[in-house]
Amino acid sequence: IVDSELEDLTAQSAEPIVEDVNQRESDKSKKETDNNEGNILTGIFNNMFSDNSTAIAEITKERDEMREQLIRKTAELENQRKRHMKEKQEMLDYAAERLLYRFLELLDDISAAVGAGKKSTDYAALLKGMEMIEQKAAKFFEESGVKKMDIPEDALFDVHQHEAMMMMPSDKPEGTIVQTLQPGYTIHEKVLRHARVITSAGEKKDSE
């Protein structure tokens, strides 16, 4: 009986010790598990941050490259625009130079006619010389694309081609061109100078 009681007492005394040991082992195991999970999470976060840093670096590099490309393209376009403007201006200058050169021929003819008029009183010869200069000038302008407006009889006033200087009573319908004071000219179908005209105000009504 004594031995049986002693065993029971020993077992009862050992239970708290076993439980404490088991608890410590459980706490240790849990702590190790928590540490392992913490290490895993830390690794995941580190990988995530590392991946994000790499992605940000790549995006930043692409952005810088695109910005450099944009700057180069902008500079190329600006240089191209300046080159085109320069070429256009050179073409205009060349065209103006050719035009002025041809005007010198007319100036020579007019000067020769003035000189001949001072030495001669032959009116018919002077008139013929002026007519030749006029024909030469007309041909010159025609070759340059300049044409005199054709205003037929009883033509109606057109604000796009004509400039009305005054109105006068006439037997023609109102708005009809009565007289051309200064001819108009076009260049390549575009109005170079409007024709100055007098238009009809209609028949004059007798006052009652």
C-alpha cells in the first residue's frame, strides 16, 4: 500500500513538471513557427520591394529615353521648319529678282521713248513707240500670270472683283456697271487689283 501511494504521489508531483516542460516546448515551437513565418513574410516583402525598385528604375529609364527622343524630334522639326522657311524666302527673293530684272527692260524702253520724244516732234512715231512698249508690258504681265479683267457691256457689279467709286442715274438697271475708271487685274485667277467702276443708280425719276 505504501509503495502504491508513493507512486501516486510521485506521479502527481511530476504532472506539473511535465506540463511545464510541454508548455515550454509548445511556446518554443510556436515562437520558432512565428519566427519562420516572420522570416518568410520579411523575404516576401523584401522581394516585393526589390521587384518594385527594379520596375521603378526601368520605368524611369524608359521615361528619360522617351524624353530625350522627344527633345531630339522637336529639335529636328524646328530645324526642318526653319530650313523650309529659308528655302521659301529664297524662292520668293529669286522670283522677285527675276521680276525686277524684266521690269528693267520696260524701264529701258520708256527711257528710250522719252529720249526720242525730246529730239523729235513726230507725234505718230512717238505714239507707235508707246504702243509697242504697252504691248511689250502686256505680254510681260501675261507671261507672269497677270491678266486684265474682262468687263463686258451691261456687266453687273461684283464686290469680289469691282470697287464702286460712285453711282449715277442711267437707263441701265441699278447695279449695272456704266463705266470703268481703272481696269482690274487677276494673277492666277486671284484678284490682284479690283476694277474701279461707276455703277448705275437706275433711271432718274422726275420730281413731281
